[in-house]
Amino acid sequence: MVLVALLWSMAGVVTRQLESAHAFEVTFWRSAFTALSLAIILPVWQGPQAWRPLRRGGWAIWLSGACWAVMFTAFMVALTLTSVANVLITLAAGPLLTAVVSRWVTGHQLPTRTWWAIGVAGLGIGWMFASQLSNEGWMGFVVAFCVPIGGAVNWTLAQQAKSLLHSSAETAPNLVPAVAIGAWLSSAITLPMALPFQASAHDLGLLAVLGLFQLAIPCVLAVVCARALSAPELSLLALLEVLFGTCLAWWGAGEQPSPTTVWGGSLVVAALAANEGVAWWQLKQTHLPFDR
């Protein structure tokens, strides 16, 4: 899941290199290339039965696909309405929303350490960008809030699929193709607003890289990770995208982080490390399979 967050964080530094593509066109091409990549990856990985869950997965796989579409689309739309700092602060609500949705839907009892980690990580993210907040762009906040909501529902669905997998593999929905559904929906939704196309060949090459390495591969890996991690922990580890994105922008685009960003980021890393460290310590002490 740490690798997933690292791959997700490529978006900022790569889009800084674009020449002429505008926001909705960036979203369309990124989603379209994601769908194309998955059309190749999934059959190679899972064989001819890769698309079978689309018929047998029921409502869960289509709801998960809709959540992916919201997450793919709302982030870029929010960036056109407000600052990156405002969007990222909104995303910090993800772990708390996921914990609440997971607790409400599945009855999953969260350990105290995870609640503390969620709170500390949220404070760290808020601290990182507090100096950049303004009273403008409230509509951007509303749109951006769709991203953690979609993520909370998605990770909870993945948690439910994991529970069914442990009890009966025959009834457990395979949610991996839902990523492709999300990419198809996102590209279809943004196509009218992406016209007329302005992207250069250089832009299309970079967007193809994003489609494959920043969305297709890590999103599939995230679904696989959901078989081992709880929904709140998935959302919590996904916050590393903010830290990795900041470092990549510093390295690849010359955007040096402020001292506030460094200290806030350190707080997030400390919260994540403490949460996982305590989990492994408990596992070692009990010598039993750890129930996350």
C-alpha cells in the first residue's frame, strides 16, 4: 500500500510537465489510458475470466466502479475550482470517514491506536497547508469532499469482499474489474467537457504514463491490498500520497516545501509508523493471526 501511495503521487510532478492539455482533458485522457491499460493487464493477469465478475459481481462491483469514477474525476475538477492545498486538506478527512462508514456498515471495531493515528495524521495534513487556506473556493471544497466519501465507500466494500472471501470464496465479489468500470465512467463523463482536444503528442505520452503507472497499476494493487488490510488502515496509508507528492514536486518541479510542510509531514509519518508498529508488536505478543 505504501508503493500504491508512491505511484499515486506521480500525478502532480507529471502534470507540471504538460504543455497544452487543460484540466478536463487531462482527466479524460488519464482515465481513457487507464481503461486501455486495464483492458490489457486484467486478461493477462487473470485470464479469459477477468471480465466475468462484471456479470456475476452484482451491485457491489458497479457501486465500487462508481466510487472509482468519482475519485478519478472529482479530484481534477476540484483543482479547477480551488487551490491544491484546499483539496488536500479535504482529502485528510478520508481516514475518519472510512472509519465511520466501516463501523456503521460492517460493525468493525477499530483499535484505539488507529483512532489516534487517524487524528494525528489529520492534524499533520492540516498543519502542512494551514498557511495556504483562504475563504475562497468553497465549491472546490464541496467537490473535493466527494473524493474521501467515494474512498470511504470503496474501502468498506473491499472490506466486505474480504470478509466474504474468508467465509466462502464462491460468494466473494472480485472488485478488481471495478477499477476499469471507474475509468470507463470517468472518461465518458469528462469527454464532453474535454472537447476540443488541445493535448500535444508530448502531453499524450505523459498522460499515457499516468494512466498506466499512476492509476491502473496502483488502483488494482490497492484492491489486492484490501484483502489484507482493514478499510481505515487502507485510507490511512493512502495519506502518504500527500507526502510523496510533495517530495516529488520538490525533486521534479523545484517546489521546495516550507518548514510547516516538513513538520506536518513528519507528524503524518510518525502516526502511520506508530499505528503499524503497534499492530506488529501485538501480533508478535499474541502469536495469533492479527485481526485488523
